[in-house]
Amino acid sequence: NYIDDDILHHLEVLHIPPSAPASDSEFIRRAYLDAAGILPTPSEVEQFTHDPAPDKRDRLVDSIMKRPEFVDYWTYKWSDLLLVTSNRLSDEEMWAYYNWIHDSVASNKAWDQFVYLIVTATGNTVENGAGNYWLIHRDPLDTTENMAQAFLGITITCAHCHNHPLAKWTQKDYYGMANLFARVRLKTYATTTTRPGIGNNFNDVTVYSASSGEFTDDRFMVVLPPKPLDAKALPETAPGDTRVYFAKWLTSPQNPFFARAVVNRIWRNFMGRGLVEPVDDMEKAAWNTDLLDWLAEDFAAHSYDVKHLIRQILT
């Protein structure tokens, strides 16, 4: 596919001879390990290496992506990205969050929908596992830094304290984005409701958005209009949940960072190094910009289908 053509051309320009294609035994081992975190059994290796069909590698990739281990592996990957941990969540909340991610991977939920549901999550955090993101990130500044890093591949931590001379994002960008998350509220109350697998007598937490609210930092002493990075600011008095405005900007095909960030993470999983490295510094130049652009455009054109992206890379 295009990946082969682009990389072969890139190597030709650099006068680097390409490596030989992987043997069948190398391919099946690497595909199993990198896509599902497991090794193939001896019988699976024997069956694959003795299969004369020209499309056997394509069929192998499709079969791996149907395995429960594939779901477990990518649930682990996204749980790591989203900081799912019992250190900051109760066991009930942690499992609700994990299971929500697991169900999303199992149903191959589109990446833009997956992220949108996290950003705009409301309701009981045991019933809606995505809401636990807001239990981990309770402070608008912490949320701002994590949103940028996890979903855009951008580190804006420096702007917390100063305008970095080599960074694009200023303190006004940083605190304007923080104001998008100032209306998130958590309501905690004890409950005796019994839930299957959880029991009773635990604290229930509900995530909701207040109708108004703003974030003020003593560096400016004024409220900065709520504003995503590189986007038009909302009026300070805009009603409703300002996270929705941010989520629509974040997951828009016109966002230059969103698709590229996750494409780069998934490429790194299979190749050991991102097209941009480190993966949280997407403002750096890619070693192959044309390839990164094509992968991001293809990913968006196929409705942010993670399995499609993985299939493109593996084949």
C-alpha cells in the first residue's frame, strides 16, 4: 500500500537499501506480539507458514484483531494513556473506567467518538465509566495539560509559568484553555444501593456541568475567554457546557493535531519509534512528513477506525 511506496522512495532518496521482507515465521511472531501482546502457538505458526495462499498475511491480521487478547492489549494501551489507576480512583470507579475502555475497544468505537465521550462525560461514574476521567483530573490546569498531551500530542506545561521563547503556546493560550473546564462539578454522596459485582455502602460520584463558572489565575487577575488552542474563543458569558465546544474542535477533521497524534502513537507501537519522537512533542518535524500526513488523512477518511489504521500498518 501507500506506506510501502512512500518508505521505499524515502530510502531511495537517502541511498539506504531496504531490508528484505520478513519471513513468514518472523511476520507471525511480530504481528501477534505487537498487535495482541501474545505469542502464536506452534500449531498456529505451522499452519500459517505452510499456507500457500497469497493473502494469508492479510487474513492473519484480520484474525488477530478478532481475538480477545487484541482487545485486552489495546485496552491496556489506552488505559495507560488515560492514567486508569486505583491510586486515584476507588476500585469500583477504576473498574468502571477500565470496562468502559474495554467495551469501546471490543466494539471498535471510532477514535473521535471515544475521545468526545470522555471529554463531555456526565453522570454517575460507576454507571458511565468515561466520567472517571474527571475524577482523575479535577483541576482545570491539570485537565488542560493532560488533554493537550493525551489527545493532541502537545506538551504545554511550560506555559503554566511563563512564555517559552521556543514554544508556540503562550500563557494566554494555556489559561484560556483551562477556562473551558471551569464548569465541571463533582457531586459525591453515600449510597446503600447494591450493584452487581460492587456491593453497597460506597460513595457515588456524579459528574455534571454547572450553567456558569470561570477560572481566574492570579497571573492575569482577569478571566480569559474560554478558548481551545488555535481556535476561536467563546464569549466569557457563553451558556452551557463549554466542554462540548472544546470536544467538537478537538475531534474535528480540521484539527491539525488530533488524528496525527494517535496515528503517531500507534505507529510507534509497531515500529518502536514514532514518526515524531517523542510522541508528546507533535510540534517537532516528523522524519517523514508525507507519510504522517497520509496516515492521518486516511485515518480521518475512514471515520477514525483504529482497526483500519492497524491493518494498514501491519500489511
